[in-house]
Amino acid sequence: MDIRRVGVVGAGQMGNGIAHVFALAGYEVILHDIAEASLKAALATIDKNMERQVSRGKISAEVKAEALARISTSLDIALLGPTDLIIEAATEKEDIKNKIFASLAPHLAPHTILTSNTSSISITRLASRTDRPEKFMGFHFMNPVPVMQLVELIRGIATDGPTYDALKAVVDRLGKTASSSEDFPAFIVNRILIPMINEAVYTLYEGVGSVSSIDTALKLGANHPMGPLELADFIGLDTCLAIMNVLYDGLADTKYRPCPLLTKYVEAGWLGRKSQRGFYDYR
Ligand code: CAA
């Protein structure tokens, strides 16, 4: 099927990055959020990040202007109804995601594909609450979206072949690379990445190394672009903890138990960059 118009629900860090890459690839994008301020902030972020691409010679000023013109915003979710593809990138809470899909339902065209950018919630369960589980998939982008090459494609148990093929073609048009995952807790990237981060927190908790020695060790010893504690701050410690809990509950294996120090930081409100404090102090 021909996907031309895309609705993005949620204008936060992931939603604005997703709108950015779709607009640059030539799609018409409608970005929805419940707060006007979030939509304004998202457009400013997209403008800034595209300008960075212009200044580094990745795109021309003309391409940037054309891409920005392809993005419209809406506080009314009903306006996303006539799109060909919906990408839900709202808060990582299952009840909120279910409510979003329910509020879209009366407005959707019959052919519209529904996707969620969830980093760990069951696609099969989210799909089962909609009127079109065969046209529902996990569509997991990595942060920062304009830079990261990978998109995880996660089939729910009922997802049909044409839906998968359509999303695979979208990933190709975005110039990104797809990795297919079956629908099990945290899929592939986060099943491997977040336990590594959790282990780094245990390494700190048990006094094996300091924050800087742990991060330096992985940056220079394993060529990671960021150390695991710096990356945890970047992702958000609350998100890391939530994903560990999904793994722990969903796979019932103690090897996924969240480190008590990670829990303590989240309880303190030390969530990483977004709260100005995590393993590092950004104040
Ligand atoms: N938009 C557009 N371009 C951006 C950008 C953004 N938001 N952020 C960085 N860039 C570009 C820069 O312009 C620069 O481009 P050039 O190579 O053309 O010069 C390039 O990215 C590198 O940026 P910087 O030089 O500013 O900084 P850096 O070299 O330190 O790289 C980084 C920054 C790309 C974030 C790098 O540190 C990195 O790759 N970190 C790891 C990120 C990662 O692992 N992400 C996955 C998180 S897990 C996840 O997302 C899944 C989940 O569900 C939790």
C-alpha cells in the first residue's frame, strides 16, 4: 500500500524525532499532542536539529524548508483519522496508549496502519484492544531518531504480511535499517541494552568502579559511543527501570532484577538528563 500521510501522536523527544525523519523523507506529517506548549517546543526542536544538519552539510536550507512545510500540528486527534499510518509515541504507560487508540478509532480510515513506538509493552496486547490487530505493529525508533540507523519492527501475533511489508518499505524510504523482532518483553535492543546498563549500575553499587571508571571502561574498552551510565542518564533512569521491570515480570527470571541503586535514584527523582541529575549532575 502507498503510505503518504503519517500521524504522530506525542510531541516529546521520540515524537519530534519521528516527525523530523518522516518529513525529510517526503511524507506529510501531522503531529498531535494534548498540550500546545509541547507542539511548539517540538517544532522548535525539529527546526534546531534540521539546522544542525544544514550547518554540517547533510541537507540544504531548501530541503529543510520543504521538510518543515510538510509538518502540521493538531491538538485534535480526530484530524489524524485520514492518514495512512499512525505512530503512537506517547508516554510509556499502557492505559494511556490504549486510550489514544480508542480515541482514534471512530476517525480512522479502514486502511490505516496503527503502530506504537513502545520500547517494551506487548504489541499483541495493545493490538488486541483495537479494531484492527492485523494492521497493528511495534515500530521502535532509537534516540536520537535523526541520528540512529535502526528501527525495530515487531509483529504482534495477529499482524498480517502486507502490514509488515508496508512498514519495511517505509523504513527503507527513511534510509534506515530494519531489524525484525518477535513480540517478547523488551524485544531485541532493550532486552540486551538495558540489562547491560543495569549491570553497570550493579558494578557501581558493589563498589567495583566509580561512575567515570565504568563509563571510561566501556567507551575505550568496548568502543561504545557513550558509557552505560551516561547512556542511562540519556535514556532516562525511570525508563530503564520500567524496562527492567517488564523483563523481570515478563520473563520471571531473577537475572533481570533491577539494581536497588537504580530504584533508589528513580525514587529520589534523579532521572538523568531530563531532571538535571542522574549518575551525572547537569545543573
Ligand atoms: N538531531 C540531528 N542530528 C543530531 C542530533 C539530533 N538530535 N544529535 C546529534 N546529531 C548529529 C550531530 O549533528 C553529529 O552529526 P555529524 O556526524 O554529521 O557531525 C552527530 O549526530 C554526532 O553528534 P555530536 O558530535 O554532537 O555528538 P557525539 O559524537 O557525542 O554523538 C550521539 C552523540 C549520536 C548521541 C552518540 O553519543 C551516540 O550514538 N550515543 C548512543 C546513543 C544510543 O545508544 N541510543 C540508543 C538509546 S536506546 C533507545 O533509544 C531505545 C529505547 O527504547 C530506550
